[in-house]
Amino acid sequence: MSNNQRVMPIGQLPNAVRIEEAVEAACNDDISFIEERLRRGTSVLVECEKELSLYLYLAVRARLRRQKDSPKLVVVDGRPRPDDPPGSNLSRMLAQLTDAIRGSVERTIIVLLHLDVLTTTHTGLTLEARESIPLLYENPEAVLLGFRDPSFEIPRVIQGVFAAKREIIGTPRDALPKIVTQREAKSMHNTDFDPYGLYKYVSGLNPVRCRKLFSDLALRREASPGRPAHQEIYQEIRKQTVSEDIELPNVDLDKDIGGYGEVKSRLREELIDLTRRKENLENSADIEVLESLLPRGVIFHGPPGTGKTYFAKAMATALNASVLVVSGPELKSKWVGESEENLRRVFRQARQAAPSVIIFDEIDSFAHQRGSYVGSGVEHSMVNQLLTEMDGFRKNEMVFIVATTNFLESLDGALMRPGRFEFMIEIPAPSAEDRGAIIRIYNERFNLQLTEPLIQHMVRRTEGMADREKGIPFAGDHIQAVCRALKRQAIRTGSTAFTSDDIDKALQRKTRRPVNLSAHEEKVVAVHEAGHALSAILLPRATPPERISIVADMEGALGYVMRQARARPYAMTEEDMRAEVCVGLAGMAAEKMVFGEFSIGAWNDLQQANSIVRALVDQYGMSKLGVRVFLEDEDGPKGRTVSPVRLQARDEEIDRMLREEMQRCEQLLRDNRALHDALVSLLLERKVLDASSIAGFVKTQREEPSGANLPSEPMEPREPTERTASETPTGSQTNT
């Protein structure tokens, strides 16, 4: 590859390559390392795959024998000799090791081709391992060359015998032109050989495995001029390098994931497009520069169910990479050192199946901040091992790491250092636009034939929290569950003529005892929700309602008012927030106006109203106390720096604002009592009012004398623009 060109003429490749030659070319540095240490009298442990160990030994032996004073090599492999008594291979290996250690070891190297088989253990030392340990330590003059397959575990006490260690994984890229023949290259291209394109799929394979794969290419027909067959061959190699634990994903970033335009854009700009650009570069120097710029680690964080793992699989699909999904808890082991070995195994598998993406699902289960003293202590060792593995990647290896977590703040800071997890991409709960896109994908996939009004209804109904008690917002998983429920209904009924009630029913995920309200209780709920809805209609700074319900079609609520989203939710003023307080208190005020008392259904309203007012005073400086706000470290019993006078003033200001908003909503409802009574009657009759019904009510009442206080502009449903649409539920089934 002269002149920094990506491709090279096929004529420069060898006509034939033996496996021994391929090993010599691909492992030249490793063989030199082993030879040098052995000549110094240092014992060496080589970690490589079984099929490579014999060829490595032969290469080392050939190097050692080049000099006249080469040491003697004694191979301990358990093969029977003419005078050996009958027995197992392990017993013969142990006997051979005993003879070698206790014999003359001067200028002798004892070769343990199957050290891992002799001493492998997971739960305790085997009989052979127990006998081997004193033997290996018996003669300090003995020089050992041991081979261990990475899939085998050997006791640490035996590893300690070896002063030098060498791990051999994969094949260097610059060795490919030496281990691919001209005939094999012609099956991919007619005139030129592209080691960069091929290396992407064989970087983790040892040279013996590579030769076995490449030899099959010689049996294929040569590629025709102008019609290369490399992509087809790459895919065949891709399938043969994937093990049982590895997945070849098929998730399209656009077709299978709805919405999330910013997340997709960043993934493309920072990773996918750069990787694809590398495939089109002709200059090898440019390729190496780009490889050094590719981010190897990405953290997807956000609430549960937002599709973090799905995004990782879509990223892998775009990179034509395999996926190895690892659950954090599955890596942990009660045995000392085994958790770290599990991590090494994961990275080894990923390198062997490159290009690959390792997905650490719930990485916070073991990679939390060191020094936090959380867990059993093995987590700290696992974090250290993870950092070591990430720092040990070769730049040209196409291995990427994706971590998912719901608790970004708990992760160890060293993981987020540049060069490790460079990007932290939030996958938030989907916005209204995102939810609409997700619904349309499932609508087409399940052939639900949902109309646009029904899609918009589902968008509005999946605003806010799916589980209020746990604070879990609606996400893509919830939308998928609703669409699957609708599909099951269609199969049962044989019809896709869905209604909004069908969607509401599908949203009720928890099986629960039916709520049977008395006539009086139903009226209390109607009065309460009418108070919320009417105040939202009349207050200029409040967002109008889109749906009012007095049936228990929302988990944890007997009724609710769903309101339109704010067009500018990030620039809310004091008046905007006080309008939210007034609307929140209006349900309780309506009950007091009609019944002279209010029910426990106002509990959640009071919580929200107090929370907003306290934030106005303590955090936003939107009160008579001015811009002097309360800091986190001065609002607690320990180390409090706020004077009692100031605390009293804060409490008085909170009381004042709550009192004023309560008086405002009470006055508003008294002035519009007729409108409130009409809305209560309509609710008791229809149970649920959608946007068009509410607009019809406003239009009708505006034409009546009692509707003089209604807004002059017609109430048309607006598309929610942000995740701030408000739901005001009434009561919980637990309380009721």
C-alpha cells in the first residue's frame, strides 16, 4: 500500500499462504516478545485461542532454534509415550510436569500447551490443580511457557508463576496483505485489494481462523470487471464471525424509531456519518486520522422505557455492527475475580465479532461513583476493569460501547472522561411530536387504521405521567403497549373501528376493582372538574382544557382535566405560574361553593399548588421578598444560615400568595356560577367531554346572557407543542 493509498494491486499479494506463515506475519511482535523473555529466563503466560496456541509454540521454537546455544524445550501435553502406563491425559500431563520440574532444568524451557485444561477451576481447585501448584513453585530455576485459552479460568496462584504475560487477540490490519492470496482477493475485486474494508469484519479473528475463512474464498468465482462482490462476501464473513451470544440487529433509525430528531441528528453527525465516510476515503493516512477521532463510548440516559437500548441497536444497524447486550447484574459474581473476568470475556467476544457494539444495560448497577461505599465492593473492581478494557482498544478496531442508565448522576466520573464515554445523549420522555411519530409507526406496523383524530387523542392522553406514584412519564414502551392492546381487540372483534373510549381503556394497564360511585360522589367529581375546567377557560394566562372526564379512565384518578400545552413553557412568568395555582385550587373552591365543604379529592391539587408557590418564593425570586432566594445548603435543619425572621417572612409570603389565588378562583366561580352549573350538568350527562364538545359548550354559552364573561375568541383545539400539557386528576382510588 505505497503512497498512502487505501487499496493495493492484487499482484502484490502472495500466491499461497500456509497457516504457519500467516501466524508468523500476524503475530510477529508477539513471537518476538515471547522469544526475548524466554531467552532472559523469564516464564511467560500466553493468552490466546486454542487453535492458535500450537502454531505460536512452533513459531517460537523456530525462532529459538536459530541460534546455536538454543535452550532445550520439553513439551508437557499429555500425549502417551511408548513406556507410559495407561491413564488419562490429565494424569499423564501431571506426571510429565513432575518429571520436567524435578529433572535438570538448566537451559530448559518447559512448555505447557494445555495449562488451562490442567488447572481450570470455577468453584474450587481441582485435584490436578492442587498437585500442580507446589510443582510449579518447587524449582525457581525452571523457565515455563504456558498457554491459556481466554475462555478458561486458571487460579491466580498459578498465574503468579509467570512473570510475563501476553494476550493475543485478533489480527493487525497491516498483516492482511500477507495472509490473503491473490486468488482469494480476486473473489472480492477484480484488480485491487482493499484491506481496510475487509479488516472491519476480521479484526478480532486470529490468523488461523482467518486462513480457514479465506481459503473458502478461493473456491468462489472471480469477480467480474466493474462488478465487485466484496459486499456479499463481507456479509458471509459477518455471519460466520457471530457467536450465539451476539446479535445482528435490524433496527432502522428512521423507519423503526419515531421522533427524537435531535438524538438521531447527533448520532449521525458524530458517529454514523463519520464511519461511513471512512469507507469512502482513499488515503490510508486520512483513514487513520478519522479512526482516532471516532468516539468509542456513548451513554444514553433518560427515564425507563424511552428506547435507550433500541437506539443502541439502531446505531449498530447503521454501522453494520453486531450487538452484545450485557446486563450489569449478570456480570457480578460472588467468586473473587470472576466479575472482572466476565467483563474481559465480554470485550473479547466483541473484538472477535467486530464491528460490534457492546450495550451495557443498567450500567449504574455496577459502575456507580467509586468511594460511595454502595454494594459489596466488587463494583469498584469492575469499574477499574471496565476503564482498563476501554483504554486498551486499538484505534482501527471497530468496537463501540453504549451504556444505558436511568441515573446518570450516579455514574463514576472517570467513565465520562473524554476518550471513554465521550457523549452523554439524553433520551427524554417523548414530546407530543415524538409520540405522534411513534404512534404512526405502530399504526402502520399493526395495521390499526387509526384516524388522525384518534392519533391526536392518543397523543394527548399519553401526556404527563404513566405512573404518578413512581414519577414515570409516558414513553415509547407505553405507546407500544396501547397499540398492542388495540390490535388484540381488533383480532377479538374482527374490526378496527376504534373509538377514543377504546384508547382510554387500553391505557388502563393495571387490573383493579371497579369504582362504583354513588350519585352524590359522581356529582362531587363533576363539580370539582368543572371548577378546574371553567377557571382554565376564563383565566387569560391559563391554558384551556382539551378533555374533561368524570369516569375513572386514568390510573389513580376518579376524574381529570387535560389541558393544552403551553407554546412557550421555558419562559413562564409569575402570572403564568400563579394562573396554574388558581386553576389547581378551583376544584376545591367549586366544591366549597356548591356543597359548603370540600372532599379529600383535592389532596393532589393542594400538593401541586403549594409546590408551585414555594418555588416562586424560594427558587425564582417572584415574590415580595425579592431576588434573595433560598439555596439548597441553607434550607435544612443542619447548618442552616437563614435567620428565623427570614423563614417567617418566607412562610407569610407563601401563605399570602396561596390565599390570594384561593380568593381569586372563588370570586371567579361565584361570578360565573351559572356557567359552572351548566358545565356540571353537561358532564353528568356525557361523562367525558373532548375538545370539540368543550368548544361547542363555550360557543353555546357565549350566545346566552350568562356567558358574557367567556373569552371572545372561539376555543379551537391546538396541537400541543411541548411536554407541559396539564392533567388535574381528582381523587385516588386508595383514598376513595
